[in-house]
Amino acid sequence: MTITSEKKVASDFVLECRGLHAGYAGAVVCRDLDITVRPGEVVALIGANGAGKSTTMLTVSGELAPISGEVSVLGSAKRSSLSALARRGLSYVTEERSVIMGLTSAENLRLAGVSADAACEIFPELRALLKRPAGLLSGGEQQMLTLARALCRNPRLLLADELSLGLAPQIVERLLAVVREAADRQNLGVLLVEQHVRQVLEVADRVYVMRRGQVMMEGTAAEIGADLDAVQRAYLAPVSDADEAG
Ligand SMILES: Nc1ncnc2c1ncn2[C@@H]1O[C@H](COP(=O)(O)OP(=O)(O)OP(=O)(O)O)[C@@H](O)[C@H]1O
């Protein structure tokens, strides 16, 4: 299931990690990661709890310094802060509700320089909620606002870490469908961490399966989906103490 068409020049990627080691205070959590995302591509990162998905996302977003290896974001391998990368077209959304709860939906959008009409084009559901304080929106509505705000700024790379954590299946489906649409319409490259594996396979082009800090398997969504039961048994089950010892 390895990809054979990877021999492309660096500029073809909006994200390219080669031999990346990542972790905290010099302690390695993720080893030897080779992860790429092309414009218009939705790539999923799946794995059991503690596999290293968020550590990977934090590192490629500029929040965490790589321990070794290369990370090239939007064509530059020079290390930049998240805010500098955001100015160049990176958007990083997480499960943490990032809206300002005391401001209305419209004010949250305005603060980000995003027009309410553009946001409501992406999620028409937001139209009726524009005057409501974001703190009074449901979790799903808050994430629609977050995603609309991110997409309206026309990013070239979206990093989404468990955007749909704890949300109802229909909302998960809705958020993922919008991400897919944006990838197609805006030529946006997406790296997506998701616990809802079956749903993410519906929208992803390619998938990396992580366990204990390493990519154990990669393939197209169709390839991983065809063998999903075996993939789940081998790589997505919780890591036991015996695994850790071995
Ligand atoms: N700030 C930190 N300092 C030290 N170790 C950390 C820190 N954050 C996470 N870790 C460790 O790094 C490992 C990978 O965690 P990470 O959050 O990247 O996994 P994950 O795949 O995103 O898991 P989950 O699905 O549970 O969010 C875990 O063993 C975790 O305890």
C-alpha cells in the first residue's frame, strides 16, 4: 500500500515531512515520519489514543520545534511560528472551541476579517445564528463557525485536529463534507486527524495509520477502507501495557 507516485518536486506539496522526529523537551514521541499533502488533497491521520497524531500536527503547525528531520510547509522548510505560517496560508483548527464565547457569531467573523455572507454560503445554518453569542451555540454550531471562519480566509493548507470530537454523527459528516468541498473548490490541501475512521475514509484521498509514534501503514482511502477490520485490529486498538513494554 505504499504510494509509488511520490517522486515529485517539493513545490508540488503544501506539506512535506521527511524523516521527522517530534516530541517534547527532546524526548522523542514520533519517529521518522514521512508525510505529504498536495494541493486539493484530503489526507487523514488516524491512530489509537496516544499514537502521536496531535504531536505531529503541533509540529507541522510550527507550535512545537521538530527534534530532527525536515518539515516544509507551503514550500518553505524554514521554521516559522504558527502566526507567520497563518499569514502565508496555513489554518490550524482543533477540537478546542476557538470562538470567542462572549461575542456574537457575526462579531467572531468580523474580528477575523471574514464576511458573514461568505461564511453563510459555506454553512447556511449560521445565518440564523449571527446575532447569537458564540457561547450559546451548540458544540457543532461552534465548530461550523470555526471552520467557516478558517475557510473564508482562503488558506492553502488546513490542519484539522479532531475538529468533530464529541459531536453527533450527522454533524461530523457535515463538517467533513465541507472540508472535502473546500479541498475541491479552493485547491486546499488538508491534513485531518479524526477518530471517526469510517466517516473520514468517505472524504479522504489518502490515509496514514499511526501507532506508537510511527506511520505503520499508508494508502489510498479505498485501500485502507478495503481492509479496515484488519487495520483496526492491528493499529487502532488501544495500546496495552504489554505493547508498551514490547
Ligand atoms: N506536552 C507533552 N509533554 C510530554 N509528552 C506529551 C505531551 N503531550 C503529549 N505527550 C505524549 O505524547 C504521546 C503522543 O500524544 P499525542 O497527543 O500526540 O497522541 P494522539 O495520537 O494525538 O492521541 P489522542 O488521540 O489521544 O489525542 C503520548 O504518549 C502523550 O502522553
